[in-house]
Amino acid sequence: MDERVRAGAARSELLRRFPSVDEALKRPAVRALASRATPELLVEFVRATLEAWRERARAADVDANEFARKLDADAWIADVVLRVDRERRAGLVRVVNATGVVLHTGLGRAPLHGEAAERMSTAARSYVTLEIDRETGERGQRDERVGRLVARLLGCEAAIAVNNNAAAVVLALSAFARGKETVLSRGELVEIGGSFRMPDVMAAAGTTLREVGTTNRTRLADYRAAVGPATALLLKVHTSNYRVRGFVEDTSPSELAELAREAGLSSFYDVGSGHVDAPNARSLDMLGDEPDVRLALESGVDVVSFSGDKLFGGPQSGLLVGRRGPIERLRKSPLYRAMRLDKVTLAGLERTLELLLEGRGDELPTRAMLCADPMRLADDAAQLARSLNTLRGFTAEPVASTSQPGSGSAPDVFLPTTAVRVRHAALAPNALARALRLGEPPVFARVHEDGLLLDPRTLLEGDAERLLAAFRALVP
């Protein structure tokens, strides 16, 4: 018999040995999964697993005899278990951030102050005064109090809030320059995470980009020469996730604001991360040249936008602040309704602003972590290393290291810290990192050279105990 014919017959016989979905569901090991997955999910996972195994069985290079032995031993059930476990780990779960990256985008950026989180929880499970005036009983504006609080904090005339700073930029571009030109320096054509590129954003907002200057040098004369009948907006964008060093020249926001007034144009400054020096709080001068929102407003531009999370320390949001007339123009834009905040986020943002105004800014987790005392971090690292060294198979030692603000904030700033370098007798650093991510509780750390680094800067209250519990779970 031809070899290809024999191989085809063997493969056909192999495929006939597969159980049906109903038969597979009756296997004791599969029935045991009923407490960990709904019946519908279990059927879905069994069907998908069997189909994946059939695809493997059809491969030309498969060893039919070896594959049949695995099939008869129900080895495919391990893949069903894996799918069930992945489903149970899916979604938003609490993790321990031991990376030292304070505003870790993948881990949700800024943790909230407990009082802000409680205010959000109350709003989520209750009716609230979202758009109603308690005095008159008539309808009001949902972010009216946020606007007043921001005005008190920053000394601006007015403010509105949207769902993030990217939305704030799109709203401003659309309201001020739809159908007309926006002038922007080539050195500020930024791209942030998720391929959010300024040229693409401008196109989506309906404004035409007019590039001026060069990557490293843009003078006021370049903006002035670009202004024409089609110009509507002069835009400045903080290069939050990169810096241009060396032979550079920039146009200040105050110069841009003055030119806009002379030409009868709007001016807008996107400062990004929300650096604000708060009343009675420690300065964030460790952030270097990260622009302060107050100074941006003092430049005289019409509107400044920034993130309400990130360095500001609140829930994800975008704030637009500045003169009353331009802010009201933004509020009247059709896009504003699609971008405005829900009651839960507004509640958290209100309480964050109140904490800043009450002189309690240092209590916000982001600020507390950025301003952490290096001596305290060294003590925390030493204590953590001592605890880890009591676990079989692990060795740990404090080492000098650096933390980062994260989320594109102050990209060239590295904060001195003391980390804990951990090694395992049997697991390579990458394998140890994966085991911790998949453990309970999940732990995220940094792999560096020949060890795993744990940075105490980003450990929240109770995280040290959770971290040790995750390591203990790995001890055989």
C-alpha cells in the first residue's frame, strides 16, 4: 500500500477515536470542573479544546500512534483545565505592583486615596445629585462642583472634565479649529501609548495640521509666518514621553498666547500628566522640567488640558481649564456630551480635589510614592529581604536601584531607591516572574540581569504581606 494512503488511513482512524462533546463532558475530570465554570463555558472550552486537538491530529508530521496514546489517556483534559484557569484569572483583579513604576499604565496608573475610592463606591450604589440643584430642584450641570474646585485650586476662571486627556485634546481641536488649520511645531508631533499620534488626532477632530519649525528648533517667527486666513488655533503639546536635548530652541507658551491674541486666534496647551504643586504638600521638584499646570495657565493661553489621574492622583479623567469664554465654547461642543464623566468618576475626582484643597495632597498615593523617603525604602527593602531569605530555595539581598514615575511622565527622571534582588534555586528570573504573575495574589516585578527586582516604593498598605504570601505559595 502506498505510504501516503497508509498515513491517510491512520489519520482517519485517529480522528474517529476522538470523543464527542457530550462524551467528553461525562469524563470525571471534566465533571469535576463544574464548580469552577458555568455549564455553558465548560461546553465552549471542551469543544474548542477538542477542535484544537483535531487540528493537531491532521498535521502531516503527526505521529499517529503517539497521538493516539495521549488521546486514549484523555491528555486533552489538561488543556480544558488550562482554559478554565485562564478564565478564572481574566478580568480586573487586585495585584501587587513591585515594579517601582508608580504610574504603571498596564496596572491602572494612579491608585486612589481611600476616601476618594469610598466616595466612588457610594456614588456607584446610590442615587446622587448628578444633574440637579438641591436648592431649586431644577436641572444643573454635572461637573459644576468639579469646575468650582478646580478654579479654587488653580486660580483659573473655569474648568470642565472629560473622560481622559486624549478626549480633552480631541474636544479642544474640534471646538476651536474644525474645518480650519491648527499650527503645531514639528518637535511636538508626539505619539503616546496605543499609537495616539497628533496628526491622526487632528484629522479625526476635523482640523488641518500646519507643521512649523524643525524637530529641534521652532521659533516664534515660524508660527507667525504660518498664520493665515485658514488658521484657527495655535497649539502647544508637552513632549511628555520624550525629550529633545542639545541644539534646541523652543517657543514658550506665553509667546504663543500673545501671538494668538494679536492674530485673533485661539491658543491651547496640552501639558499632559497633571503636575500641580498642592497647598501644604511637598513639592514634586524631583520631576525635573515636567510643566506645572499653574505656570501653564499663567502663560496666558486660552485653555490648558491635563490628566486628572497620573501625577494629579485622581481617577482617569481629563481636565480643561482656562478662561471662561473658551471653556463655555468647549461645553457647547456636540462632542462634550459623548466625553463627559459619569457619576462614579466625578465623585472620585471631587474628593481628590477636596483633599488637595484641604492641604492633604501628600496623602494621595501617587504623591506619597513619588516623595517616599529613601531611608524608609532602604529599611523596607532590608526587612523584605530578611523575610524572603527564610523561604526554602530563595535568596534575597537589598541593592541600589531606581524607580520611575511612569505613564510618559518625566521620562528621563529616575528616582533613587533600594530594591530587593531575588533568585531561586530552580527557577530562572523570567520563570519566577511568570510564576508570580500567575499566583495568588498576582505579583508584578522587574527582571534585571540575573535576578528579579522588587521595589518597595510601589507597595501599598498591606502589599508586603501579600507579596510574601505569593512567594510562600511557590515553596514546595
